[in-house]
Amino acid sequence: MSPTIHRQKAYRFYFNSNEEVRMHVHVSSEQGKAKFWLEPIIALSDYQGYRAHELNEIEQLVKENEEKFINEWRRHFSK
């Protein structure tokens, strides 16, 4: 299960259930997909298809929504 936790611009932010325990968020769009760590700091983990300016834009969106993503992570994975 991959619940969508946020949509902004062309991007869908989501978690993959039953994945590694380190807090992170996935993002996808028609252009590609990426994974960002949320701890200990926001950092790009992996990506495919995005250009540098798109990754910068996505990272900024992750930073703007960091608190929401962390709260959603805790809610989702505490089940």
C-alpha cells in the first residue's frame, strides 16, 4: 500500500508501506520519481528522471511540508 499524503503542483508525495524504518517520503510525477530522507536532515536519497532544477523544487516542497510529512509518517506507521 502506498498512501498519498500530499499533492502539490505535478507531484504526488507518498509512503511505501513495509519499507525501511528510517523516515522518508517518496515523490513521483510524469517526469520521474525520487526519495527524500526526512531524518536526521532532509536529503535526497535516490531519484530517476528528474533534472537538477526539478530536484531543487521538490526538495523545497519537502522542506515546506516537513512537519506534515513527519506527522503523517508517525500516524501511518504507528498502526
